[in-house]
Amino acid sequence: MNQILEQLYKNLNHEKESLNECAIAVAELSNGQNHEGHIEKLIAYNLQKGRVSILEDVISEIDKLNTKTLKVV
């Protein structure tokens, strides 16, 4: 279980780095005249934000499972 969590945290860190890059790209285009490019960057940012949220949710659920005591039937 710990190996799974370790890999998920690595993936989460990678996805957060990508999210940061998307945020920077959005900010760079926010004052420009290229509205189409800005919209594309906003879409990419929101997709990446969703990936980060999903990974955070999965990690949270695994943490919950990891702390519960298992009942023997």
C-alpha cells in the first residue's frame, strides 16, 4: 500500500508542476490580443486542475483505507 501511495504522490507532484506551467501560460496570455490562444490555455489549465484533483481524491481514499482496521469475516 505504501508503494502505491508513494507512486501516487510522485504523479501528483508531476501533475502539479504541469498545472503551474499551465497557470503561467494563462497569465502570460491574459493581457494579450490572442483571445483564441488564451482560451486554449484556460482549457488546458482546467483539464490539468482536474487531473490534480482526481489524484488528490484517490490519495485521500487510499489513506482512509490504510488507516481503517480490517474486519475478519
